[in-house]
Amino acid sequence: MILTVVTPAAITLTTPQALALSGAWTARGIGRLTGELDALSAPAGSAWIIDASDIEAFDMVGAWVVQKLLRRLRGDSTGVELRQLRPEFARLLDVLDQDLDASHSPIPAPAPVLSRLASLGRGTASALEQGCALLAFIGECTLAFGGWLAHPARIRWRPILYNIRSAGFDALPIVGLLSFLLGIVVAYQGADQLRQYGANIFVADLVGLSMLREFAPLITAIIVAGRSGSAYAAQIGTMAVTEEIDAMRTIGIPPFDMLVLPKVLALLVALPLLTIFADLLGVLGGMLMARVQLAVGAVEFLDRFVKTVSVTDLLLGIGKAPVFAAIIVTVGCFQGFRTHGGADSVGRQTTRSVVHAIFLVIVADALFSVAFSALDL
């Protein structure tokens, strides 16, 4: 076994401005030399001469120590000259010097924050661009639907029936449960006030009119927007990212015929039926709470309900459903087609579809209320 003797690195101050480096400037050879290097100082305005001819070994650790010494001496004096360093050692020192320069390069300053006026302008331009794109999307849907009417053989019944089941039948449990609970809440909140005036029987008016005209269509549309609208955006967005939509166009299948129109027709059928189901469950929940809180029996409740709530009230609530359905499916499919990039874009567009659909549904419901009030309905 041959033992390698490592000569420790040494530094000798030959003159007040001259140094001699010797030994192995490696991780094993440097030892406690760093303290001696830090203690070096020279009179202001002097120049250093460093003789490196006696360095026997050199690695990255030694190069880093020498480079640190050179940079400190250059800052304290007028200049530093490194002499007689072996070429292979000099190359290692040059590589380290380049890396240090790159690591200390100034970080580019961030772009200045846009002014409020510029931010407002960009937001307005983006909103106008999205609005124009939505109008163009609606126009393409209208042309595709006109093609279906002109050529009924192109109608794809299986996707329509599948979407009726997924958006309608599969949503019955959640729509029924929430509508039932909403009916309970409406009756419960009005019970105390009605009891104070001895008007217990008017709970039928409160539950019937509120559920049939407002709450049932609105809560059903919100549930479907969060459940089916997001699914439409995610499905189409994923197909856009994986280029399946481009493949459909390549083989001659119109994407609107396969992905949009079946969803539109399915939701136009499913949402009014879901609204009727929500009406029934909401009234049932209100009738149950009227029995518990106000001692109003089922027979009395239904007798007052039939006298107070007309068919017009039922039809007004159901009439909102097709408009809400058109909003939900249009926004969901539109945001899906605007997906580009990767999975993060799918999630972003899906979130936008839900937020925009719920917002537009509530705005439409408010417009319906204003219109019904103006028409005295």
C-alpha cells in the first residue's frame, strides 16, 4: 500500500507587496490557511505580485480560495499580478472566474407596474375581445343548428340522450336534496313572523310563490352550472389540449355537431324537467316545516297552495329554465374551446366557465324579475 504525502498549502510574504504560494492547494492541503489569507493587508495604493510557481496540486477548492484572495486584493490595492501558474491550473481558475461573474451578474429589473389607467384599458380590451369571441361562437352554433334543421339525418341522437342522462337524470339527487332543504329554510325563516300575526296558513303562499317563481329555477341552474357546465368546459378543453378537436376536423367531423349541439339540446330538455322536480321537493320541504313549526297540516297547506299559486307562477319559473340552460351550455362550451397550452389552462377555463355562467344566470334572473314586474305578471 502506497501512502500519498500531501504537502500542505503555504503562503509566504517575501516582500510587503509580494506573496509566494506553494504546496497542494486542494481540499486536503489547504487546512487552516484561510485565516492567514484574511489577515493579509497592504498599504493603500500598492500593487501585489503573487508567485504561484511552487503550487504542486490544484483543485476547485483551491481555485476558489485563490480567486477569493485575488478579488479581495484587487479591491484593496491598485492591482494584482499572478505569475507562473501552471497552464492546467490557470484553466481551472478561468472557469471558476467565469462562473463567479455569471452568478454575480445583475438581475434584470422587473417590468414597471402598469398604471391604473393602463390596467383598466387592458382589462376593457380583454373583455371586449372575449365578448366578440362569444358572439362569434354563438353565430357558429346557430349555423350548425341550421345545418341540423336542413339535414335532420345529421342529428346525433345518442350523444343527446347521453347528455340528457348525465346532465338531467344523474343530477336528480343533488337538485332534489338542495331544493328540499331550501323549502325547509324558507318556511322556517318565515314561521316566527307569521306566528306573531296569527297568519300561519300564509306559509303556503310564502313557500309556493318563492319556490316556483324564483328559488327552484335559480338553485337548479346554479347546481347545473357547477356540475355540468364545468364538465363541458373540462371535456372540450382537454380535447383541445390533446388536439383531438383538430383530429375531428381532419377526418371531416364538425366539432360543433359532436360536442356542442347535443349538449345544447340535452340541457334545453333536462333543465325544465329538473326545475319541476325542484318545485315539488321544495314545496314538500316547506309543507313539512309548516307542519312542525306552525301546526299547518298537509291538507290545509295544499288547499291554500292551490288557491294562491296559479299555473302562471309555475310556467314563469319553468320558462326561465331554457334561458338558463342556453347560458350554461354556451359559456361552458365556449370556455372549453378557448383552452390552449396545458393542464393549467384546462383548470383555469373550467373555473371561468362556472363563475361566468353563475354570474350570467343571476343577471338573467334579475332581468326576468324586472320584466315580470313591468308586465304585471
